Amino acid sequence: MPRVITEPCVGCKHGDCVEVCPTDCFYELDNMLVINPDDCIDCAACESECPVSAIFPDDEADQKWVKINAEADFSNIKNITSKSEITR
Ligand code: SF4
Ligand code: SF4
């Protein structure tokens, strides 16, 4: 049950979430970050770091956002391992 990122993330450049992830599973879309569900170990560390409460367990999030996270083209988008790497 991975965490997923939802609508409040659109436009956020803080990336506080990224700094605490032990498995580097954040990736950058044009206007938000997403979590690779294959890499997320569901530790929940990121959830409380997000200032706009955009991160949820996938069974508590709208399925639209679960799909946006799960179906991202992870081999062709940027893996973000530090908030300084966020370019959007
Ligand atoms: S801190 Fe929250 S809103 Fe900001 S990039 Fe991370 S998930 Fe998105
Ligand atoms: S729940 Fe843990 S492993 Fe999953 S994205 Fe958040 S910090 Fe990373």
C-alpha cells in the first residue's frame, strides 16, 4: 500500500517530502511530484513533512491520483532525491 501524491501538490516547490524518503521514490512531473509505487515501502515519513497534506495511503486517496502516480513514465521522468533538484 504505497503513499500517493494528490492535487494540493500541484505547484509546490518545497519538496520537504523528498528529504525524508529512505527509498528515493519521488519523481517530477511538469507541475507536481509523484511517488513510484514499486519503490515506496510505505514508511509514512513523507506524509507529515508535506505542508499542504498532499500525501495519502493509496486506499485513502481519490483513484484519479492513484492512477496519476502509478502510471507515470518513471523511466523517462526525473528522479528527485533532494529538494534542490526540483526544477519546475
Ligand atoms: S511537500 Fe507536499 S506539496 Fe510539496 S512537493 Fe512534497 S508532496 Fe508535493
Ligand atoms: S511512505 Fe516512505 S518510502 Fe513511501 S514515499 Fe513516503 S517516505 Fe518514501
